[in-house]
Amino acid sequence: MREIAPCESQAVEVGGRSWPLLVGLAALPIVVALAVYYLPAGPESAAWQLQGDQVFYEYQMSRVAELGGRFWKIPDDPLLGWPYQSEIAKYPHLLEGFDLLLIATISALVLDPAANYHFLVLSAIAINGWIAGGLTLRLTRSYLWAAASIVLITLNGQVAGRMRGHLHLFKFGWFLLATWTFWRFLEAPSWRRGAALGVAVALVLQGSFYFGYFVALTFGVWWLGCLVAGRFDRRHVAATAAALAAFVPLAAALIYPALTVTKSYLLADVYARRPLKDTWLFSSDLWQYFVPHTSSWAQQYIAAIGVKPPSLYSEGWNYPGLAVLAGVAIYAIARLRGKRLCEAQGFLDLAMGQIALLVGLSLVGGPSFFLYRFVPSIRAYGRAGELVLGLGCVTSPLIFHSLAGLLRPRWLRAAVVAGGLALVANDASYTHSLVVWGERTADKTPAWVDWLAKQPPQVRLAAFSPIDNDYWFGMASYRMRHQHQTLNGCDWELLNGDLKLLGASYNEMNQEGLKFIASLGYETLAFHRDYLRTHPWIGTLPWLERQANLGDWQVFRTGAGAPRFPADSLRRVLVGQDREAPPAVVPSQAWITGRLGLDRTVVVLRPRRISLAWAKRDGKLVSDPCVALYQHVFGPDIPAYTIETPKEAGAYDLVFLDDRGHRVASKPYVVSTALQTSGQAFGAAPPDFSLNAVTLGGSDSGAGPLHVVLENQSPYYIQSHVARDKDLGSARVQPGIAASEQGSAFMLVEYRQGEVLKDQVRRMLPHDLPPGGRLEMDLPVYWNEAVDASSKVVAFPYFHNVDPALAPKTIRSDQALNLSLEPQRLAVGAAPSVVK
């Protein structure tokens, strides 16, 4: 071997600087991407049919163009789900990727959504290639190895996979630039290089919040290591200050909306706390760095002992290719033998150190176990391994070039160059084999979308079909197509939380729920035929007029006589809550449910931001305010809030605070440590109990609401909500969001034809029942089929986690519904005693 020399060009390589070569390098990433990724995609290819997560980015990029580049206003979309916030308003990554948002401000105006999406993919690929090729050219002064670097960073499994659904998860170029500036900062610190580092890290963060987080961790660990090792002097301190001075304002300008705007939306705190299990599901196994996902070994492993669903293994599959692995192996051997490869050895050492840190960060059971406690919003730590590929696309060409420069025999140098290029070509060929777009499928856009696009702008529509939340996510794309206000696309949890207060849900609608939808201002309703098949009563409603037949879809319009809840403002709803009333006695450290003092059910279209807090009678707050009362329906038979009581006994006010912290209203309570709840006494399994049912039979069963009075004859405080999971965050205060816990009380309404159960509706109790307490409520009665002499409606109180087959069979309607808990638990198959 020769002595270490600068990384000059070698005779077997293309040398010399020329504009044609520079232009060729600039065009190479786009040409290669078009040839490998898009040449196989014909006009009928699925490449031109956006689906899955691509729909999210279609909306994001189209919306920023619609706003003229004001990306911070993307979440505030009055056409998507009004009066609710949209389903995606609370997603921080809706404001991610300022680089592509800037490009899309223009491109989305001239290109259709599919073409614009792929134009942005090519833009990200081009930026990757330009930065990787430029760095490699600077380090090697070789156009050949610069071209190899561009091929590696363009043609790989990560880009081939992520381009189909995640615009911001293959932006390796900004990370390469940040690593380069970090090396220059470490080698010869100055305020200019510190500022450059700050700008480069900010560019990584704006490009991908995940990548920015990983860079902050790995760069921070490296910086601390250098500090502890005593490698820093005063120049590094000054340069670090310059880096922070450049990073903080730039990063704040680029990501401040994501940190503040999206977090101001309801349930943003719930979305930001991902399940702990996800950090394991979305992490990597070490073997996934050495085996391609098409390997039969890997498939056998997953089939035999894989402990995750097969689809989730792809999230942590970070196989970088043979060229990168060979480069890492050569570097490791050289360092073990004490050899330096080139004059840019410091860059290699830093890059390999970052690779080691990123691999460790991505592994199952690694740092994610500890980091989750501090950053629960990050779950996919396996994505840290994607940056390994980005670094390897520059370090491997540099290592092959440097190794060839250290060898004396020309034939050996040529063999190293040829071998390295062969590995690059092999990885490119492997990536090409992965590109299978498939054929375009039939357009699944609902017929009402194009129909709505032709209607006057004031038309509002709510569409119903047997769907789930994944389909609901796609409504954002339809909104850009029809440009009208629709309920579809609103926050799924908020809508179903309100419907649950009325005993309904989107997929299991009742007449009260449909009346609520109409009361929100949606006079045009579209129903899929499968939805009408499971809700046949909809077509018989006298206040719905058929407007259009769209094949699988029927469009109706509400008539002049359509029932509606009156609309009111939240401020007027809260007026009068301070009326003098005896304070309710409640147990300490228990979840209580209450209603507002109203004499009718009302709809609030624009709820003001209200918070609840506990306060002593002198006005001093004893708990942190929590956002509440954000549902759109309130009434005497509807619970308004669920909140945990203070630990200490005493007199308190539950205060309602506006968005400025001013007191709007309050309700008095007395907290008692002696009062015991049924949940505290019996746990999740309710005890033996005695009750009776109220029934309406024959023609009376269709005669309107059923008024019931429930009396608690037990010594226990009976809760509508026994407990609320802390992971629900701000959702805990809305009684309708999330399933009721085991042991919670509710009213069960059964619709029967003789002994045949036709339907069953669960209605939440509007408030809890203290010992000896009474609860009066009206239960709406709506039959979904004809009423005859055998028809009857049976209503009785019940508990979650109790078999409904144990319901009382004796019918009494001339007295209140009594409920008397006994200390004996229910025996399996035993029937409760019935009060006669």
C-alpha cells in the first residue's frame, strides 16, 4: 500500500472538472428515477392513482396552493367537517416539509394531484442526489464516484417503498448536509461553521420531524462525548452558541405552526401520546440490516418465529444494500488495523459513529424504552435506520475510492473500482426488481362527490356508508375535488362522541342522531344502499325528500317539517348554572358525571373553548384546568362532563373558565371521604342487585318518549363512568368519547316483537346517583318497523360487564325504577331478584 494521500482522482476514473459533467450529475438523479421508477408505469398504471397515505399528502400539497403558501392555515379548513375540526387538523405532520410545501405552492396550481405528487417525489429525489453527489465529488474529486453516490441514494429499497406513501421519509440529503457541516464544525470551529451547522440541522427538522428528532439525539450524544473527552476548546463553545443562534429562530419559524397550531386543536394531546407498544412494533431487529426483505431466510424467520404481524416488519427493514455494507466492513477492518483511509478520515469517523448510534437507536428494546417516557409522540424508532442508508451512499463511494488510492498495482486498483461499481450496479438492479406498480383499479370515489361538485356553493352534505375511520381519512382528498362543505372528514372521535350522547354512532344511526345531523345545518344527506339496507327506516322518514339517484347512492333533502334541535350559544347555555342549589355530595378521588341545568336539548354550533377546574369556595384553584364542554349537544337527558374529584374532603366549586381563564359559571359540590362508590366496593364486577323495568306495550310503544325515574336505594354512589383511562387525555372529560368502563351504569332500552329482540339502545345516565338519589330522564322511542299488538319497549338500568340475558322479566310500569345493590356478587347464570 502507498502512504496516505489526499483523495485525488485516480487514472482509472473520470477526472477533470467540466460543465457537461456537472450538468450530467445534476440531471442524473432525475434521469435514473424516471428510468427505474416511472418507465414501468404506463398510463393505466396504479402509479397515477393516489391511495393510502398518498391521499394525505395530496390534500396537504393542494391545500397549501389553495392558501397561496400560508401553510400554517392548512388545518383550519371550514369545508372539511364543519362544525367539527377536521380529522387531520391535530396531526403535526400536516405542517411538515416546508421545502416541498414551498414547491407545491406553485406546482399544485398547474398539475393534477397525481402528477403533482410524483413531481414532489422527484423533487425530493433530486435534492438527495444533488447533495450526495456534491459531497462525494468534493471528497473524492471524482465524477465517477459522485455518479455512484447519486445512483445509491436514488435507487434503494427505502426510496422505492417510501415514495408510495410518505413524501418526507426519504429526504436523506438534508441529513448528509448536516453531517458534513457537523464535521467541519468539529474540525475547525468558527462562528460561520457553527451558524452553518444550525441552519443545516434546521433543514433536516423542517424536512422530516422524525429525522430532525433523530439528528438532535445522535448529534447531541456525539457533542457530549467530545465534551467529556476534552476535545473542545473556547472556539467550540463560541461555534456552539452560533449554531444555536442560527438554529432556534429558523427552526421556530419553520415548525412553530406544527407545535402550536395543531396542538391547539381538540384531542391533539391524545394523538401525541402513541401507545407504548408501538415503540416495539415499529422498531428494527439487527438482522434486518443485513438481509433484504425478499430473502427466503427472512420470510421463513417471520413465518416460523416472527412475533409481529408480517406487515409491521417492513417498518424497521433498513437493509442498505451490498455496497454500503461492504463500505462499512472495509472501514471496520482498516480501523482495526490502525489504518487511515484518506485525508477526510474525520468525516468517515463521524459518519460511521453516527451510523452506529442510529442503528442502536432503531433496535427493538433499545433507547426507545427510555425515550418514550419523555417523548411519547415518537413511536417509529426503526426509521432512524433509514438515515444509515443516507450516510452510506456517500461513505461507501468515498471508501472504495480511498482504498483504490492506497493500492500500488494498477490492476488491483482497477479491481477495487470495478468491484465497488459492480456492487452499486447490483443494488440498483435489486431496487429495479422491486418496482411493480400494478394496474389501475376501478375508481372508488363515491358518486356523491362529483354530484356535489356541480351543486351551488351553499349546499352542505353529509354522506353515510358502512365505513371505518381509515376510509374517513380519505375525505380530505374528496374535499379538494368537490369544494363544498361536508360533515365527512370531521374528527371521527368528536362526531361519534356526540352521537353516543344520543344513543347513536355513525355506523349505528338512530332518529335522534339523524335529527342532530340535520340540526347542524346539513340539509342534504347521501346514503349508500348498504347503509339503507341496515337502516331501512331512513327511507320511510316523512321529512326526507328523495333528490337524486346516483346508483349505489341515494341523495335526500330535509323538508320544511324536518325536526331539529334548537341552536344556542354556549355562553347562553352556561347562564344560570350559578343558580343557588344545594351542593351535590360526591366521593373523593372518584370520577363523577354531571349535566347542565337545561329544560330542553340544544345544539351549539360554535362552542367556545371552556375549561373545568376545581376551586375552593374562596376562588382558589386546586386543580389544573382541563378543556371541556366541546360537544355540540346539551340537554336535560344528556351528560355534559365527567371529571375526577379532589382527594381532600370539603366544599368546592366546579368552575367553568373561558379561554382567558375568566370564570363563566360554576356548580357547587361537597367532597366526602366517607362516601363509597359501587366501583370502589365491588370493582369491575357489579354485585347482585334488585331492579324492575318499565315497559310500553302495543300501540303505546310508539307514542313518543318514555319518561323514567330511577331511584338509588343502595348505600353506594353509582357512577355513570367508574374511571377514565389517563391515556385519553382531554377526551376523558367528554362523556361520550371512548367506551364506558366495566361497572359503569347506563339505561338499556330494548325493542321487542313478542319475545324477539329487534333492537337495543344504550343511553348514558345524565348524571350519577348518590345514595337515595333520583334521576329523571326522557328516553326517545323510535321504532324501525311497524308497531303492532306484540310490540313493546322495555327500559331498565344496567351495568357494563353484566350479561344482558340476566335482565328482569317481570314488567312494572306504575312505579319508579328501583336499584338496590347487595353485597353478594352475581353467580354465573343466576337471575337477579325483581322488585314487584
